[in-house]
Amino acid sequence: MAGAYRINQYLTAGQGGCPDWKLTGLAQWPAQVTEVNIRLKRRFDAADQEDAHPNAIIAFLTF
């Protein structure tokens, strides 16, 4: 998780934002990623419930 967080901060800095190089927000990062995954799964579920491939990928990422 720390590596993904660092990449996110690098991209934030590249877009002119204020990166968190001290990793003070790292504790909240897993909860934020989980929330994004849950919302993405809801969108996939609403779009197509018959296709097994997206369902399997989202189930893997969410849990």
C-alpha cells in the first residue's frame, strides 16, 4: 500500500498539488481505496450483471 500511496503523491506533485511525502495520510489510504472499489463495483453491477469477467475482477479488488 505504501508504494501505491507514494505513486499517488508523485502524481499529485506532478499536477501541481501538495504531496504528502511524510506519509501522514497513509493510514486513511486503505479506507479510501476500499471506498473507491465499492463505488466502482456498484457502477459495474448497474451496467452489466451478466458478464463474469468484470464481476470477477471487481470482486477480487474489493475483498
